Amino acid sequence: MYFQLTEEQNLIRETVRSFAEKELAPSAAERDENERFDRTLMFDKVAELGLTGIVFPEEYGGAGADYISYAIAVEELSRVCASTGVTLSAHLSLGANPVWLFGSEEQKQSFLTPMALGTRLGAFGLTETGAGSDAGGTKTFAVRDGEEWVLNGSKIFITNGGDAEIYIVFARTDKNAQKHHGISAFIVEKDTPGFVFGKKEKKMGIRSSPTCELVFENCRIPADRLLGKEGEGFKIAMKTLDGGRIGIAAQALGIAQGAYEEALKYARERKQFEQPIASFQGVQFILADMAVRIEASRLLVYQSAWRASAGLSYGKESAMAKLSASETAMWVTTKAVQVHGGYGYTRDFPVERMMRDAKITEIYEGTSEVQRVVIGTAVIRG
Amino acid sequence: MFLDLNEEQNLIRATARQFAETELAPLAAALDRGEQQELFLDNLKKLAQLGFMGLNVKADYGGCEAGVIAFSVALTEIARACASTAVTVSVNNMVCEVIQAVGSEEQRLRYIPKICSGEFLAGAFALTETGAGSDPAAMTTLAIRDGDDWILNGSKIFITSAPYAGVFVVWAVTDRSAAKGKGISCFLVEAGTPGCLVGRAEEKMGQHASATNELLLQDCRIPGSALMGKLNDGFRVAVAELAGGRIGIGSLGLGIGQAAIEAASRYALERKQFGQSISNFQAIQWKIADAATDLEAARLLLMNAAFRKEQNKSYSKEASMAKLFATEAANRVCYEAMQIFGGYGYTSEFPVERYSRDARITTIYEGTSEIQRLIIAREVLRSYA
């Protein structure tokens, strides 16, 4: 057992924290208010830091670092701006990672490398109106026509949707197969004829991160855009989401850490009954519970990241990390608003934004309920 | 980061598990009923012979130098079978460690090997008094110098292992005029010393085989050489050195929690209602998922605290976090495990009602959850000051 971070991992934390505090923090509230995605700030500059392909080998434009480094990067971005955190997580874990895991050499050259370098933004299209927790309900379908596939259908709740250039899209390729059989994964580029963007969602939180609908109407893509084997789509989606959970868990961890620090700062400054409210046990206990839950979640997140990089199984562990970190984020941000009292409910302080941002971490990339099913069945089956 | 056990730690864990499953688990229900106490004591001796009483103690004193992580995983395995045995092992290790840390070379050589070898079945801590629980500095037991000797008067309560302890670490006031906490010293009192009497045994909710008694000190005369550490430095010793005990109790809580979730998972697979195994129901799966996640987080917090102690880094905050989280998780897990068992879980036919009772004390002794939160908050606020 060795719990210390490496020098490189500590350096990544310092670098990302300094970027987040200097560059992201000043506009975080405004971008939230105006639902504004600032690509230069939230993606191009993140790419300059070498984060957009941090876990991929250098030959594909990555930084060759491990998953703990990646988790730290998402955590530090999210500590200040959860929207920037999810932009990176969706891009790397959901857009780029399936190409790394399942792509052909040519696909890696054409799509992974520009995503890793951060010249192109990635996204992931799995969810549909009727296929949320149950991806087996996918209705979008792809039909082979000569050297092309023809896509029809629509996808909703797509993070980075509209702004991303590369989309991993799941569609049914075998009409006779049921549920999770007969689904395939495709790489679809922005501006392909027949591929348009639908409604942009108005959200409670992570408002600076764009979320929109993808619509495919006789969208023709070359046959070589099939990712992995035909019919392998469900497996690709599940494998991708195993890794994605590390990113979202890290995002939740960062939100919790940010809110905790705000609460701590406020509790030490705010005076009532002639003393800082931090001197009251009622407030101290909230701060202590925040610290404990965050530390427990951090260890779960880093453990799942460590397992992913060490080549060990990490499906159950990343589900635990995501469940724990996201519920911790919700709890900590709610309590952080409480510590701030009436001020916390206003936009003069960042904790109300953090609380709204935290909520989604319990929902996307597998709800808490789905994580519990994943963990529960894994444990019961031993 | 590297989050696996090393070979030695794995071996110690496997040894502890094997002993726990073959010797401790079959006996635990009888011990809980107050039967076969002699076998409980026999097992303490066997555990000592296997090296479990001095896991983080130097070989010079009869310990096995296996480290704090090994101590934690061994304790968890023992508690998974029998919490009463586990608490005795935890306290014995802590007595050895405190003597090792604070005692003179003579004191170390006199007492530690006896506990490590099983010649003393136990060592005991005597800190708590009726009026000094979470606030130990409020103690009133008094030590007065008489020539070269000290004379102790007062009484201590809730003393684990008192009837079979060979040596007691006793805290007493040595300077009544000093500011609170500044006039307390620490002594080593041998069992059988005239005036050192084991008093009333507590009737407890759980952990029945582990004796908990009052300790009466009535004109108890001990030699000057019984003072451990510096004069009037005893309160600092209690606060600083006992943090390690929190890793022990947290590990104990984790072991009980693991036993409970394992029993509940097995039962959920077997038990049929509505024509199917109840493990098919999400209501049951979620309880098990939450329990497993809680316990995994607890394990990592414990390993992290143990790692820091082993590396000679500050670990007080981390030990408090681990103890708080693990023991509260153990209670939640036991509660839900009994819920999965339904009415059967409430009977002594299944072990979860015993686990629930055994787990309850873990959020109380060696620093209540409330005290752990105070320690954590204080450290956190200090670090941001």
C-alpha cells in the first residue's frame, strides 16, 4: 500500500489549479448566468495544458499520463467550474476513449489524435428519449447501403453537442435483434449532410456546458466509420461508461471540494453571537462531515483510477466512486449553502451554483440507482 | 499510488483469516451468551503466539514489526469473526505501542515481551473515570509522591480486559495546581499490586466476552520507576499516542460490517419470497450496494491513516476520519443487514443481531463520533488559518 501521489501528479494538480483559479474562476458565474460555452477558454486552453488527451500515448497526441492524473485534472477544473470539468470528461472519456479502445489504426490516426491534441472536440451519443438507463431501448438505426451506412433517428442530452466535431453514435444495425443485441457504434463528424442539431437544453446546472439533441435524417457516413465490430455497440458503450464514471466521479469530487472550501472560508469569517460561526460545534460538525465524506470519496475515485491504469478490473470500483462522490457532492453543496445562510441562496456566492451543478452528477453517465444495481449485483454474485 | 497489500501483509491477513474462521467464528455465539470464557482466554494466548499482540512492535521487545497496515487488516479479519477478541487484540497492541513509544528501555523490556508472548493475556488502559469520559483532563484519580514511591487513589471505569490484564497503564493527577491537562502523569501498575483492585464488571449490550470493569486504586503504592514518560506529560501522551487505537477500532468496525454484509448477501441469495430469491429485488440489491460502497470507503480511509502512521507522517486527523466513518458505516451496515434478514435477523439463530450489538460500541469507545468530529474540524480549521 502506498497512498502518496507522484511528483508528476502533484505537478498536474498545481498546474490545473492555478489555471482554474486564474482563468476559469473570474467568468464561472457569468458563463453560468448566460449559459455560455467559451470554447477558447474551456477547451483550447485546456488543450494547451496537455489535458485533452492526457491518458493517451504520445504517438496519438496524448501525454502518456495515468488515470489518477486525469482524475486530478477533472477534479481541479470542477473545483472552480464544473462545466469545464464535464467538457473535458465527456471529450476524453466518452469521445476519445472509445476510439482508443476499439478504433482501427486509421481511425485512431484520423480521430483520436486530433481529439487528444485538442484540435477537435469529442462527444458521445447514446441516450435517446426512450433509452436512458436502459440503453437497450435504442431506436436510432443504421442501414448498410453499398460502401456507406445510412443513419436515422435522434439522440438527446448530448454533452458538447453542437460544438463538438466528432461524435460516437450508437445505432441499431440488426432490426431483428432485441434489447442490447444488434447495436453498433459509429464515428460521425459534424457537418455531415443529414446530421443536424436539435433543441439546446435549458438546464438547472452546468449551464456553461452545452447539451443538445442530435438529429439524423438519412445521414450517410462511409463504411469505415463503424467503430469496433458490427453488433458490438452495447459492449463499447458499457466499457466506455466504466471509464466515464471515473471522470464524472472526479467532477463530483471537485465540486464537493470547492463548496467545502467556500463553506470553510465563510464559517471562519462570518460572525454571529460575537464570534466566528466556525467556533460553534453545530458548524464544526458539518465541516468535519464534509471533510470525511470528501476524503472517502477521493480515495474511492483515485482507487478506481489506479485500477484502470494498473490494468485491473474497475467496473464495480468506478461505480462505487461515482455513487459516493456524486452523493457526497450533493450533500456537501447543500450543506455549504446552509452554512452560508441566506447569502448562500443568492448569486453573490458560488455555492448555489455548485449545488445546482452537483445535482447532475447523480444522474448522468448512470444514475445513482443504476450504480447501485451495478454494485449490488457484483457483490451478491461475489 | 499503489493500493494493493504487499506479500507480508497478505500473508498476515491470510493467517488472521484462517485463525478467525477456524478458531474464533465457531465460538463467537457461545461467548456472546457468556459461555466458554476459558476458550476465549486460550485464543488470546494462541493469537499472541502467532504474533498478533505486537504487530507494530519491534522484535527487540517480542513484536513482529509488521507495521500498521498489517495491524489494521489483521484486526479486521479477527473482528469479522469475533469482535470481543478483536477489541482485546487492539487494546493489547496499543498498550505495547504506548510503552514502546513513551516507556523507558527497562519498562519496555519488562512488559512488552510479556504481552507479545501471551504470558500476560492482556494489557489495559485506565484513563476513563465516572466524571472524565470525552473530557479525560477532568480526571480526579490522584498520585502523591511518598519518598521514592507514588501512592494512587481514585477509581477508573470501563477498563477493557481488567480481570486478566497483567499490567495497567494508569493516568493520574500529579499536580493539582497545574492548568487543566498539564498536571497529569502516566504510570504502569502491575496486576496484583496491593490497593489495585478490579471492581464491578459491567453488563454490556455487546462484546460480551471482552471484560469491562471498574479499577479501584486504594492507597495503591507503586515504585518511582512506575512513572512512564515525563512527569505531568501524561495528558499529551494520552492524546497523541491513542490516535493509533482509533485505527484499531475503525478496523474492528470494518470487520463487523464485512461479516454483516457477507451474511446478508448469502441469506439474500437463499431466501425466496414472491417466487424468487430476494437478491433479485432492487430494494435488497441497493442495501448491499450502499453497504459495500460504505465499507470500501472505510477500508481506504483506514489504509490511508495506517499508511501515514507507518510513514511517520501526521495521522491524527486521518485516524479520526477513518474511525468515524468506519464505525458509523458498521452500524448502518448492521442495521440494513438485519433488515434483509427480516424477523430471522432479530433472533440469535443468525449472527446479525450480535453484530448489531457488537458494532454499537464502536462509535463510542476510544473517542465518540462526536469527539472525532471535533478533532477533524479543529485540524481542518487550523490548516486553513
